[in-house]
Amino acid sequence: MTYVEAILKVLVVGLILGAGLPAVFGVGLVAFSRGAGGAEADGTIDAPNPALKALGLLIFAAVALVIVIAILYITKNTIIHHFGFNPVPFLP
């Protein structure tokens, strides 16, 4: 693998996790807040939408899962050394 290939791989992963994951979290915030209902600026009241709230919670759970897996992957060698098991056997 050349240096350029390695740099491009790091760049792509950085863009996905550094910009993509917060963008997905933002979509979850919008879905959850629109699902909550409430009063608009003109005084009208929107009814809650449980489907949008559930979608927002599902997106939050997916983002949290990615973060936990990333932390386990980063600390994989330390966990293997101290506890003797691989916390992320599905990742190389």
C-alpha cells in the first residue's frame, strides 16, 4: 500500500465518521423534534407523530452503537491483553 492510498483511506473514514455521523445525528434530532409536536410560531398546535419520534430514537441508537463499536475497536488490544477476549471479533 502506498502512502497516497493510506492517506486516502484515512481521509474517507475521517469524512464518514467526522462529518457523516454528526449529520445523521442531526437528522435524528429533526425527526425526534418534529415527532414531538407542539406549538408553532403562528400559534397553531401540531399533534405528536409517534413514527417520527421512533425514527429519531432509532437513529440515536444507531449513532450510539457506532460510537461504542469504534471505542471498542480502538481499545481492542488492551482489552485482549487484560481480559483475554476480542470485543469486536467481526472487525479485522
